[in-house]
Amino acid sequence: MYCSNCGTKFEGKFCPECGTPAVTQSSGSQDVIYQQPAQQQINHQQPIPLQPLYLSINQNIVPTAPPKQTGISVTKTIIGIICLIIFIIIFLQSCAVGCVNLFEENTEDTTAGVGLFVAFFYLVIGIVSTAGRSNRGASLAVSIISAITAIIGFSTSGTYVDLIVWSSLSVILAVLYLIFFIFQKSANR
């Protein structure tokens, strides 16, 4: 390290020539940046000492509060989490129905596969609803995905009777998110 006062190279806490304390990399709330001295001060016989340049941190910055969440965004978050839980339930039910169909050698019943599609759509609904809780476009997307989920679920019938329940819930979600979309759109005008 080089002395910031006389330019002597040394190791330790103090310069052996002039007694100046060594400059640390960080002192208090100031950052140290080493800078080359001006061109006219360069001595080619000695190594060039680095001069510290202190930059103080601006302490007048006022932290901003996070955006306030509305009732709709909180509701969308809760519904999204519930949809993620429903995804797990539908997925496990579909696997169970598939196993029952396999053991009974019922190859004509495809409701287990459709149940997996419905479960996947509930996963997408949960993620989009939670991630886009303050976004109008996410409400429209969830409404459309819920309607598609309901159509897929209602179009099949078989041994998986709970699929009708999950499809009915998808219709409710489609209508609810369409209302969210309309309400958020009129609030932003």
C-alpha cells in the first residue's frame, strides 16, 4: 500500500516516513475510491501513489412506501393461492382415477387425463392470479383460462364425477375475474 501523504510504499497501519495512518477500503458511511494523481505530479522514478477520493452517501433520500394494495389485489392473491391448493387436489384425484381405470382395465374412460388438464389449468390460474394481482390484463387472462377449463371439464363425463365440481368452480372463477376486469377498468378511467 502507498502512503496518501508522501507516497512511500509500506505495509502496516502507519506510514514509516511521515506517520500518516493507512487508509482503509471502507470507513463509516463513506466509500473510498483510489484515483491517479494529476499528470504534472507524476514522478517516473517512484511508483505512482493512489490518492483516495471520498464519496459520501446521500443521507437525504427518503424511502418510498410500497404501493398500497387494493381489496381486489388481495382477493386475487387469496384466490390464486386457493387455486394452487386445488391444483394439488385435482392432480391427486386424477392420478387415483387413472389408477382405478388401469386396475379395472377400463380403457374407454379418459376422465383421468382430462382431470390432469384441468389440474394444469388450475395451476396456471393460480400462478397468473397471484403474479398479476394488480394487473387488469391478468384478470382477463384468468377469466378466459377459467372458461376454457370449464368447457374441457364439462365436455367429458365418466368415472371422475368430481370433474363436474371443479368445472363449476371454473365457471364461477371466470365470471368473478370478468367482474374484476370490468371493475378495475372502470376504476382507472
